[in-house]
Amino acid sequence: MKQYNRTILTTAFILSLLCLPLCAPGLASPPIKVEDIAAKVWEKARTQQTKVNDYVCTLLSNKQEKDNTGKVESVTRIEMKSYFKKPDKQLKEFVKATKDGKTASKKDLQPGVFAASFVKSSEELAEEIQKEMKSIITFSSDYKDKLDMKILREEKIEGGNTWVIETVSRSKDLKLKKATLWISQDKLRTIKIEAESVKNPSTFVKIIKVTTSLSEVAPEIFLPKATKIETSLSKVSSKQVETMNEYSNYKINSGLADSLFLKP
């Protein structure tokens, strides 16, 4: 009888060892691949694209011009309405502004002929970089093949777990050199991105850095909450230009008319 009991106990012990890898909690699972994360983020982003036909939001822009010591020389604050309609219609409507504390009209904010050529170039570059960022944020198929990607670490943001992923461009066609993305493990969406342009992307611009945070403005719909653009100018001016854009009061699928986007 004792031998029989000993045999049963020995058999039960061996079975428990065999079961351990399958049922024991806390055992490490195979590491997730960056390609798998990118594919899941792209799938979620495509779902959002089918849900959002248009949106309008309030855009508050705060622009500071600094000298090479970091001293603020000029501050411009602009309130706008920002409109979007699929596939790519966009419009920014001027509401009001101040420049160095004084009320300014839209005409007051227009630069001179020479300044326009050089300010516009830096702003256009920032726009190009932000367009590239939109594609990288979603890991769209047309951009994913132009990037080297790797997982840097896991990190908590506002109580949620994220994967931190670095992308480096291997295409000479892109203005973006590299970017760091924070991907929500729960939502499988990008909630923050820090990006940097190639060096000297134009004659008057040394480098541009852009940081964007995104929030869930409606169920499963993520749109920008804030964007910080830091531009270092060169040659003509060694100034630093820092623009902070804040987005709020989103209205999704309000049925914007095509005529809204026609130039007057």
C-alpha cells in the first residue's frame, strides 16, 4: 500500500512539472516583434479612417522667436478653426490674434517679401515633416518599408503601458531622419511621437524637431492634442522659432461641405 501511494505521488509530481510551462503564471511569453506591433497599429488606423469623414476643432497657436541666447524677442498668439475632410481637404480659418501683447489682424501677421520667402520655407518644411509623421504614426504600408524599426523599451505614460519604438529613415526622399513613438499596449495606437528632420533640410533651416501627443477624442478615434515645433535657423539668422499648437473641441463627422474648402 505504501509503495502504491508513493507511485501515485511520484506520478502526480512529474505531471505537475510537465504542466508548469503551460499554466504557471508570470512566466515570460515570447518577445513581441516590432513588425507585429506595426501591423496591428496600421490595422487600427485603417479602421479609424473608415469612421472619420471630417472634423473641425479649435487650434490655439503660440509662436515664440528667440535669439541665439534663448531670449524671447517676439510672441505671436493665434486662434484658428481647423477643418479636415476626406481624403485630404484641409483649411485653417483665422479667428483672432495678438502679437507682443497687442491685437493683430491677419494682415498684420503677413511677413515682408524677403521674410516671406524664408519664413515660408521653414513652415513648409514643418508641414512636410508633419505629413510624414502622420504616416509613420500609423505605420502605413507606403512608409513602413522606408524605415528601420526597433523596440527600445516599455514605459508607462499616464498610467498606461506603452512600447517605445524608434524609427530611422533609410530613404533619401524623406525629410524625417528619425522618430521615437510611444504605442499604447491597450489601444494599439500611437499616443506620442518625437521626430527630427535631417540636418540642413533647406538653405535657411538647420534642423526641425516636432513633438506631437495624441488623445482619444471619441471611441477608437485618436487625433492630435498638442504639437510642439522647434526650428533652428541658420546662415541668414541664428534665431530659434518655437511653436506650440493646442487642439481642442473636436467635432467629428459634422458633414462639412466641399465648398468650405474652395479658395475665395
